[in-house]
Amino acid sequence: MAAQYLALQGINVLWLLSDYNHLQKKRRHMFGCFRESGVPIAIIPTLFPYLGNISLNRFLFELDYGLKASIFLLANRAKIKTVVYAEPALPYSLLLSILCILLRIPYVIDVLDLWPEHFRSISSFKNPLVKLCYYIFLPCFLAQRKTVALLAKKIVTVSDTYRNAYSSLLSQKGTTKVVSIPIGVRLDKFTDSEFNFDKLSIHHPLLASFLRTSKKIVVYSGSYGECYDLENLTKSVRLYLSMRRDVRFLFLGTGPCRPLVKKLMDEFPDSVLEHLPVNHLMLPIIYNMCSVGICSYSKDSAVALPLKYFDYLASGLAILNNLRSEMAIEVQTFQVGLNYDFESSLDFAGCLDKILSSEETLKRFHQNSLKLSRKYEYSSLYKSYFRAVVNHV
């Protein structure tokens, strides 16, 4: 969305994109250069496809992409005035930042997540050897982050949590070098979707059939990675369905924990559907037929405001959340849903029951979500992004 907004403001933007889709965990059927939504895109061919978000192949993939992006930058240095790149980019962020300094090209960091803090949320972190390696290499990772941040012209983070982390790192609290601008959402995509249910039925008949029901539908959309607490979530859904069957659960995603979700669907074929990710333009149609959106993450997750949260709000979904970050504060403050305790299936079931207890309760959450979504309308958020990127480079 940032690239689209900058292009709309008359900035010449080129978006470098890998040929591997992180969300769908498969190759994009795209090659060379093309335009999408008014933005020129150059596809970077990569090696090392991965399923696990935290894996050796993921690290090698990022390294491969970073080296090829750096070569692209070097070859086109005369045309490039500013570089904006997303963090975390552990294998190549230092290389890219030093290259920008040598070429005298200012760069802006777009912080989407905190690494290596996020590593603490994976299940293998319980292994003493993994934990030891983490603390051995932690100073190196933090030193790299600090160096890259010091050399950056501007740092844009997607949450206040990440902004505070970078401000503390730079000992510059109160300065304007680090700004917080949430990812946000394009509300027009949820009110004027170019897809309708008939098209959904053609492309995904099983999914459309599952959505045709008078029962309430609860949706989980996102990765099936280690950091998303799928083991506890599937246990919680299993407990809930053992008590009542008047609710359906839809899982949209893929990843290494997919067998857990497929097993749940095998146990409750009439109440659970596990489905691969769909075209993002179809999500408004799907979400509009659901009542509750789940945000499930592991205990020590560093995630603050996940992308799915904004989509859920724009669809008027009640939020069922276990994050302990600023999102938990928002959910409670603006009454858009309920927060449940991590690892507590009973609390999950109790909170979901409260949300679905009456049409009046559900309607209140629905209205509050739609109201809060206006705060995250992308066109207003990216005015600040435009000022941060363009006016300071």
C-alpha cells in the first residue's frame, strides 16, 4: 500500500518483489517487470523456497534475495534517489545499508517486525541448546540493528511498540527520526470488492459451500507457523466443539503446522474447514460472512498489530485475541472483542461464548470494529508515510 500511495503522489516508485509468495508459500506466476495498481514491479528470482517462517531455508532465501537486490541497486544506482526496505532482513540489512552509504543513496527502514525477539516465540526455543545459541548471537543481531538504524535517514515502524524499541536503541526518545505508522487497511476494498460470492463459488466451491450456513462462522486467517500457537488453538476449538456444534470454524492459511488443522477438520468435518490461502481480493467476501476473527500467537510473540487485525476490523468482525501487546489494549479500550489467556482452552471457550451470547452483543462488537477501522484508513495514514519518506531524504 505504501508503494501505491507514493506512486499516486507522483513519485517514481519501483517495487522489488521476490518470486516467492511468503503468505501462500508458493512461487508467484510472475516474471520480469510489470505494473500492478499503478506501481512498476521488478520480480527478483530466488532460490530456497521455505515452509517454516523460522528455518534454515528461510535464512538462505533472505540472503539470496538480499544479494540479488543489492546487485540490482548497484546496477541501477544512477537512477535511484532513495531506498526503502523492510526490516527484519537479518541476512542482508547491514550489506544493503553499507552499500547505500557508499553510493550516497539515503535509505529508510520500514520496520514490520522485531527480530531476533520474535525467535523466542517458537516452540524449539524451549531446547536449552537453541536458547544458548540465541543468547550467544543476540548481541551481534542487536549491534547490526543499531548500526543499520544509526545510518538510516528515517525509521518507520508499524506500531508504537516497535517505535519505542528503536528509540531506546538509539537513545533518541522524543526525536522525530523514528515514527510509528500502522500498516492500516484500504476500506474501499471492503465496501466495493471487485469479487462477489458467485465468483468465490466458481474459484473455491468447497469454501463457498462451507460459508452457506445459518451458523455463526469463526475465522482464523494467516500462517500455520510455529509462532502462531496452532497447537493450543486447535485444542481450544476441539474443546469448544465438544460442548456445542452450532458454530463453524474456518482456517485459511498454510505452513508447517498445517497437519494439526487438517486433523481437527478430519475430526469435525461438518464444523471445521481447513483451506489454503485465497486471493487477498476475495477476503472481504469471506470475512463479511463471518462473525468472529481469531488472532492467535505464541506466548512470547513480539507481534504488536498484525495485518489481519486491520482486515478483521474493516469487515466488522468481533476480535478474539491472545496477544499481550498494544493490540490487547485496543481490543479492550475500544470494545471490539475479547482477549483470552494464552494456553487456556477454557478461557478461549468462555470468551467466544460471551461474544456469541446474543445478537445484541455481536452487533455492538460489529459496530465498534467498523468505527475503529476508520482510524486505520490507509489514505490518511500514508500521508504521514509520504512526509516521512519524501520530506526527509
